[in-house]
Amino acid sequence: MGKQKISVRILDESARGELQTAFDRLEAELGIEWLAATLTTAILELIENAVKANLKRVFFQVHGYRLDEPASYSEGIRHFKREFPSVSKEDYRKSLEDLNLMVSVEVDLDQDRLLVFVENNTLLLTAEEERIRRQLARAMTAPDLLEFSVQYGDETEGSGLGLAMIVFLIRTLGFKPELFRIYNQVDRTMARLEFPLNASYVSLREQYEREQSLKVGTLSG
């Protein structure tokens, strides 16, 4: 039990190996079959998304596109989508370092729950956040990945299949996918996977809502 943090600028074999080792250890410690495979697949997907977001920001800077101007953003996204398959992460590593763009994974385990955070030190744009929330909401109600793909494929910047896949993996493992969240926090983007390990566990969101309710009650009293 305890915390472990792994930081990456690009997802190379060293980072993949470190994550796999950490998740294999977790599966052995908790005795939850397929936990390592689920976490590895989910966290690699989230890291890839975060690295892509960072590369997009570097790409926009290099080519003079504006994140805060809709027309420039749309043109930049079209250009980025055309070029991304051939973009060398190694070529952009220096720019990522110069902008201090970093992705980190933190594993936090105690007797009540397992938390896994993927943190990116850039904020989601409003359009990006809305698209992610929409994709997650749709994945929560879709019966399977194929149905999600048929009904809700979103080609704005990607199909959303990666996030939907995480939802279905969590569900298959026997946990609540509703506890999977992606959100802005101050100056960074957070993805959080939350796995209750006993029946009495109160989720972080429920804890927060209780605290807010108590504050309101205290103030009104």
C-alpha cells in the first residue's frame, strides 16, 4: 500500500515497462484478476491522449495557430490531424521540455480504495472538455463498444473509442465506470480512476458533496 508516481514527457518503452511492473504488482497484492491488463490498457490510452494534447499545443505554436480563436483552432486541428501520424515525438521532445509539458501517473492505494490519477500540466480547452464529457456520458449508456462506435463516433478530433473502451473495461472488471472522471483542476487536467475495495467506501465525489452540504448547513444555521 502507499503511493507511487511515474512522470513521462513521451510514452517510450521505459515508461511502458515501469507502468506494467507497477500494475502487475498491484494485481498480485489485491488479487483482482485482469486488474493489471485493465489498468495498463486504460492508463496507456490516457497518457497517449495527454501526450497528444501536449504535442498539439507545440504544433500550434510552431505553425502559428491560436488555441483561443475558433477559426484558427479549426484550421490548426485539421492540419494537426493530417500531420499527427507522421509527427515524431522525439523531434518535439525539446519543445515539450521548453514548455515544461509533462504527464504523470500516480497510484494511491489503501485498505479502502485504489486511486489512479493521470495528470497533465495543461488545461483542457472548453471545447475539448465538452467533447470528453459528451463521449463519457454516451459510453455510460451504450451496451458495448461496437454500439458506441456505430451510434456516437465523433470525428472532430478522434472517435472517442479510447475513452469508451476504458468505461467498458472498468465495467467488465466489476467496478462502477461512473467513478472514472476527467476534469480541469486549477492549472492542469486530471483523469481519475477510482476502485472501491470495500462496501463501506464513500467515493471522492460523495465525500466532497457531503462536505459542501455540511458547510451550507453550518452557514444557514
